[in-house]
Amino acid sequence: MKNLKTLLILAAMLTGAASAYSASHAGAPMAAGEAKKDAAVAMPADMADGEVRKVDMDNKKITIKHGEIKNLDMPGMTMVFQVKDAALLGKAKVGDKIRFKAEKAGGAIVVTDIQPAK
């Protein structure tokens, strides 16, 4: 009997918590324009600005003078990166201003996307 009473109390508490959560998140849905704006702001945050200093096709590496890379908590500097896919190197040449995405992979920092800067 004691277990049943405990179970009923827990069920009532969970129901109340779920109800409170849904009430606090109720309201008008986000307008389509706002959703696109939020997505546009979130997407470039992963990209860092840089300038290509060297492209090494043989070793699948690129040297980039870059600004802060926020997702890696890295300050601006010039460094050599490995690339995830050698085809990315075809998107850049020395002197190009770029936006790029870098991630930690297997103990190295790897460039996973390169786009021309706008």
C-alpha cells in the first residue's frame, strides 16, 4: 500500500511538472522570418574568417591566417590544418579570403568546410 501511495504521488508530481512546462512554453509560434533569422545567425557562428597562405595538395593540408575559432576556443593565428576531404583544397588558393569550419578529429584540428568570404 505504501508503494502504491508513493507511486501516485510521483505520478501527480510529474503530471504537474509537465503541465507547468507546457504552460511556460505556450504562446504564439515563432514567425517564419524569425526562424530563418535564428538559423542564419547560428550557422555562421561555426565558421571562422581566414586568409589562405599555402595549399599543400600532396599532404592534404592548408595554411590559414585566421581569426578566432569560437567552437574550438582558439584565438587568431596562422597555422597549418589537415583537411577532411582533399577536394576542399580545390576551393581555395593562396591569398583568398575564406570562411571555414574546423573541428577536432583524431587528435588533430581538421578543416571540414571552406567557403569564399563575402
